[in-house]
Amino acid sequence: MSAFPLEGLPERVTIHEVGPRDGLQNEKAIVPVADKAEFIARLADAGLRTIEATSFVHPKWVPQLADAEELLATMTRAEGVRYPVLVPNERGLDRALASGITEIAVFASATESFARRNLNRTIDESLEMFAPVVGRARENGLWVRAYVSMAFGDPWEGEVPVEQVVSVAVRLMDLGCSQLSLGDTIGVGTPGHVTALIGALTEAGVGADRLAVHFHDTYGQALANTLAALRCGVTVVDSSAGGIGGCPYAESATGNLATEDLVWMLHGLGIETGVDLPKLAATSRWMAARLGRPSPSRVVQALSSKD
């Protein structure tokens, strides 16, 4: 594949792989621990250096990830690879610390409706819950990421005002988080909206160097939105191997941006990722076979047709 670079884009992008956590949490079937561990090992072997491994959410709410401790105890942690986990509260943090985790993420909402459905709290109450989590995590030397979901639209409230997202985002970062991932949970964002939100966050003191983007492809806009974010200076992009996953609390949230589709675009732009695309596609085909359905990734499908 020849590369045709465009001006104004970064030389390298860090891919934050969310397949083992965000991808598998939405599956109806429970994936065995051994398969999850192999999935993570294969992703690392394909060159991914940040792999979100699991979540310490209560098993009642996300039974697919009830095996978090077992997974972390059995999986191979490759040298140079980061394995953050999602932590909802102080109990989750306790579990993460006991498992030897060094990086965590908290998951907030830009809207009251989703905060109620996902966290059973208002936005203010959720931020109050996260404050001691982030504080204790930092005291223990952990790196902390914050997700802000429904950053572009909400199935119950419609389009989310930019200033509302900025307000929640700034409050999250003020708690002590190192990175903020902007979640287009239902996939309604467009490039202009992405540009406007990142610009507003920059003006509010949260620059592109502290941002990541997390797009869903519900309306086919994930790659276009990613390119818009890169033009704004963002260099961290969330994606899910094979395009698996969605959100169990938002029925209109379809699959994540597929890591293979992202890598194909980035490599075509001459942007380094460190990812071996054939190995990654083979990994997604392997996982798709275990999930009992084809990978939704266009690139995986295209490469499979050539095999």
C-alpha cells in the first residue's frame, strides 16, 4: 500500500484498543477467559501497545466481564504494552489495585439521562463519586483516563450542546485525570461538530494533547470524524478490533470504529501506528469465529476475500 500524506496531520497515532473491554461487554454470550486472554495476547503481538483489558463494573450490570480478576491473573502482560481497566467506583479501584493494575479509566456522561441510566446518578453525583477514585488512584501512582460519553448526541435528549460537554469535561480533568476520551456513543457526530468541540475544549484549557476520540460508526461517520480530530491535533484514537461492541445502556449505539479500518486509513496517510495489519485482521477473524458471526470491519472483510 502506497502512502499519500496530507498536510497538518500527525506523524504517529496511538491506538487505544478497546475490543477486550468495550467490544466484549456488549456480547450476549460469555466469552471464556482463555479466549479473552488469547485475544489480548494476539492484539499485543499485532503491535497494539494500549489494550483496555477489562472492567471492574459490578458483575450484575456487565456479566460478560465478571471474570476480570481471573483474566488479569492469567493473561500474559507483554513488555511495553499498557493494559488499562475501567473502574466505576472505589470498590472497583480496590479490585484494580489488588490485581496490580497501573492504569485505570472512569466513565462519565455529558447528559443527565445517560448518567441516570448508566450510573444511576446525576452528573454532579457521578463526579462526586469519581473524585475519591481519581484522587486515590493518583496517590497510588496510577495513570487515569476519563471517558465522557454522549459527547455529541443522546438518544433521550437529542443533540448535546458543546458547552455542556465542555463543562463536564473540564470538571473531570480538574479531578486529576491525565487524558479525556470524547465518546460519540450513538455515532451521530460529524466532522464539523468534532472540530467545534475540540476547539471549545482547547479554549477551556483542555488541549488536543490531552484528548482522545472514541467514535461509533452508526451513521458511517467514524473515519471522517477521526480525520477531523487528527487535523485538530489529536493523536490518540480509540477503536475496537474487528469493529465489535457498542454500549449495553444505549440501544442505538452500534459498533465501535474497527481498528483495521482505522489502521488502513492511517497507513494510507503515511501515519505510523506500529500495527501489523494482516496479523490484526487474522486476530479479528479468529475472534469472530468464537463469537459466531463475521467481523463487521470492512477491511477485515476485504482482506479475507483475498485469502
